[in-house]
Amino acid sequence: MGSPAELAAAALMILGFPALMLAALVPSVPAFAAAAAVTYLADHYLHRKGSYLVNRLSKVRAGLSIRFLIRQLLLILLLARLGFADDLVYYGAIACFIAFYGLQAPHGALVTLIRNRRRMPVATRNVDLASRIRIPDAPPRRLLHRSAEKMLHLDVAAVAGILVSAALESAVAGFIGIGVTVGLGCLYVVALVPYVRGRKVPPNAETVLAAVDDWLGEYRPETVLYFSGSKDSAYQVNMWLETMEQLDSKPLIILRERVILNNLAPTTVPVICVPGGVHLMNMDLSHVRVALYAANVGKNIHLLRVPTMKHVFIGHGDSDKLASVNPYSKVYDEVWTAGRAGRDRYAIADVGVRDDDIVEVGRPQLAPIQGWDGVPEGRIPTVLYAPTWEGWDGNPGNTSIVLAGENIVKKLVKADPPVRVLYKPHPFTGTVSKEAGAAHRRITALVEQAATERAADSRFQVDSAAQAAAQAELARIEARLAELSGKGKGNGKGNGNGRGDEAEATRDGLVDIARHEEVARLRAEWNTTYWLSFGSHEHRVITGAEPRLYDCFNVSDAMVSDISSVVSDFIASGKPYAVTDSAELGVEEFKRQNTAVRAATILSNSAGELGELLDAVRDPAADPLAEDRGDLKRYLLGPDEPTSIEQFNTAVANLAIKAQTRNVGQESRAAAGAAGAELAAVPGQRMSAAGDDVTA
């Protein structure tokens, strides 16, 4: 249901309709007017919030149109109970609502037609289609956004006028309201008509696809990142955007779902969203030599069928989960893993992926994670507690937050010598388990209480002036970022932030390189300033997208977490870390089952072993696991040199050569076959058994 305000609005709307009936039967004009106002306002609020309730009401035949119709019928009942059944206003009200509902059909048809005609067969970003085809502006947002709700709310004038007439026993107000409602309804329909004809309609699918092929022929992409998935999986392609921007070959991103395009992070790489499989298979991708796949999904077959390119599974993470050794991976020419661990996983799983087809390329996404040379002098150590969420299956080993979280945080905030605690829970925490949600709230309270106590502790000095300056700078950066992202003043077209509709976004979706670079610079400045805006000793609860997890890695000296990709990524820093054995498997079995914890301090649910982690942070020279962490890092993520992006580019180049070699070979064989056919077709010439020409 959402927020308490949504719950209250839903309750008012549900109770409002029985109140309307009661007011009509009594009858009472003031009571009816009050109940009608409540239902109008509650309905509007819930629609504006996109509440789950209003989306489900239509499933039980209580959708938006029905609710308005019921209110209008109850108004007719009120007039009858008040003795207006023989008055002209009564018949006027009936005629008004019939005519009003008659207008819904052309209105709905026009809205649907406009949206369908403006839905492109492909949607793009950073692709210049505007110079090739004419794509008109989208209709004004006020015409199409929540159009059904807007149309239905035009009955407010008639309802209000009829109620005034009932109260004053004068038909004038009623007929004025009726005229306004019917007149505005007609005007709304007429305003939509121009957008279904003439120059306001985008080109047909054939013309758009021809323009895309023309652009592809000019751009000549060489490496494609292909992705298909649900809205929730957009992160899987987003994590590869920066890598694609750093490729030595010409990159292209192909998406299959519009919802992924709408949730794609900003990028300078050309993007083509092709929902139709036939359209994709007919697209000119003859210059592509390498196709990269971030997920194993059925729609991959639409590109896998192309033999002129080599196909690679790159995945969207590196862990010991079964998904990392999916037998489906056999369909690809190569499988790229971060390090030796990925290769060994496939060998152990024995799912048919040949060792010769596995290439170790590192993890380019981990480049922002910084190394560690110990705690800087004059600063107390920072320990990041980043537990994962509870998962769907209720396994106690999924997260430490329920059984160990409070013990971990209590020991950290009471540590002597002191440390700073950063608590960054997984955003899904508490979505499945009430116990996990309750534990998260208790941990948050513990951290906030400890922060309050530390603020009053005279041992910790605060530079108030520096913090105030940092906070002011933070506000300035945030205001500029909001402006650049289209949430503030100065928003312009072409920023890809949802202005207009799909056709207009495709036309204007060329990235502004200067704006893109400024946003990247400001985000880096924001991160630096954020950590300066409060004391380096101050405990902190960090939720939301910013600061990012890797930014938290970089300001921390150690981490406590659970089995997840968070641990695998943190290993890139080389810093000490601890992992909680919440399922109580035992240290040896826990390490046997999970490669990423082999260089970790293993915690029981009591967190009694935390002292070992803190000792390693305070005295790196005496850290017994330092060498093991270095070995594990190389095993999981590959060597530091050459850099991962260099390894990745080398792998792309090598595979492109293989694809080109294959294609040249095919062309040679085809040419030889054609020449042989021509020779066989020459009259009077044949080949002897020895292969010499024999003329008859």
C-alpha cells in the first residue's frame, strides 16, 4: 500500500462511496458534497502516487471509470430523492452523463492511436536519426499524461453545478456546470485530432528501420553489448557502460526491452533498443565482430544466430553461485571470467564449457576501488558493516543482520581504541523478512545513538567551520547536479531524462559530452565533499544510492559483510575483512564452500572474533592474513598488471581477429565454389581423373 498517507487516502476513498450512498438516500446535499469531495481528492492523490490499490481495483471491476460512474449515478439518485425527478435539471444531468461517457470512446481511441503511432520500432540514444528522418515533437504532456483521469475529472463542473442547483432549487448553476463539462470534453477530443494525421505523425516502421540501417552503415560498430531482462535487472547492463566507453573498438549497446532503456544510466555509447526479434535479425550488423552478453536469457538467440561475429558471455558479477557456471554458457564462443577462480569453477562444475574457451580478463568495474597502506596518521580506523539482505528462501546463512548484526555493531561502537562505524545495509533489507527489517531498525538506532554519544565526547574534536563550508559546497553541487539531470531549472531537450515521449527522446537523445563530463566531475566532487561534511570519527548510517558502495570501500579500513558479491569486490582493495558464518557451518566448512572467505576473519553470530579484524587494521605489519588476501585477490580477480581494461581490450581485439579470419575463410570457400561451378558450366570442357583439362 505504500506510505501512511496512501493508506489514509485509500481508506477515505473506500469509505467515501458508502457515505455517498447514505447521503443520497437521506437525502443531504451538504453531506453528499463533502463525501464527493473526499472521494475525488483521495482518488486523485492515489493516482498521482501510483498506489498499488488503484492498480488492483480495476482487476475487481472497480476501475477508474466505474468509480466515476457510480458517483454520477448516486448523484442522480440524490436528485430523485430530493424530488427533482420531474425537473429539467434532472433530465439534463442524465443527458450530460450519457453524452460525457459517449465522449470517452473517441477520447480513448485517439489517445491510444497517438501513443501507438509514436511508438518507434526501435528507440535509440546517441544515434543521429534526426538528420535522416523527420520526427515531430511529442504532443503536449498535459494532453496525454494520465489522460483518462483528466478526462473523467471534467465531470467535476457538472457535479458541482447540479449540487448547487439542488441546494438552491434553481436549474441555472446545473446547466452551466453541464455545459462546461460537455464543452471541455469536446474540446479535449478536438485537441487530440491533429496528432493522428499529417506532419505530427512520426514516419512508419519501414522508414525508421531504414534510417537506423543507414546510421549503422556509417558508424560501422565493431563490438556490441547485448542485453535483455526485466526492469530490476537494469543494473546488470549499467555496470558495463563505463567499460564499453573505454573500448578501443567502436562500441554499440543493443537492448531488447524499452523498460531497460528507460532505466539505463547515462552513457556516451550509442544505444539501440529493438523490442522486435524480426527487426533485430534484419538489422545490418555486418561490421560487428564481437558480441558481449551480460546475462543468459532466451532472447540471446536472436543475435547468437549471426555467424559473422564471435559471441562472449561476460556475466554481471563473479561469485561462487551456481548461476556463475550455467550450462547455457556452452552456446558462446568464449566465456570471460575475472580470474583463475572462474576458470576453476567451470572445470569443477563440468557443464561442458571447454577450458580453451575461457579467457581471464579481470573486472574492469573494480578500477575505482583504491588500495590500502594502513590507517592514515591522525585518523581513527573506519569499519564498514555492509550486510546483504535476507533473500527469498529464509536461509539463515543469507544475512548476518538478524542473528549477528546487533552484536557486530555493539562491539564496534564500544571498541577500545575506538573505531568509526559506517553501516550500509542492502536496499532490499526487510522486504521479505519482518525480523530482518526490525533488526535493521535496531542497528540503525544503535549507530545513531553511538554517534550522538560520540558528538558529546571531548576526545573527538570537530572543525565546525570546515564542516559548514563542506556542507555549503555539497548543497551547491547537488543543486547543479539536479539542474543537469533535468530536475531543476534550465532543463532542456535531448538529455534523455524522460522529456517528451519515446519518439522525441530518440530524436533528441544525443548525449551532450560537455554535460556528461561535468556530471562525472561533479559526482566525484560530491563524494569527496560528502565525507568532509562530517567528522572522520562520526558513526554514520548510509542508505540510498549515494555515496556508492565503492566510495564507502575507499574511506574504510576494513569491512564486515556476508557471502555476496560485496565481499568479492572488497577483496580488490586488499584491506582486512570479516565474513559472518550466520548458518554456523564452522570455519573450515565455511571456507570450503566459499572461495571469497578464504582470507577473511570468520565471525560467529556472537561476533567474538571481531578483535582479530581490528588488530589487523591497527597493526598491518602483524596481520596474519595479509599474504593470503594478496593471493586470493590474484586468484579471484587476476593480476594488477596489465590493468583489467587493458586485458579486456586485448581479449576483444583477439576475438575480433578470429571472427575476421573465419569470415575471410568463408568468403574464400564461397568464391572457390562459385569458380568451380562456372568451370563446370563451360561447354565441351571436363576434368580428367588426374585433374588435367580435357577438351572434347
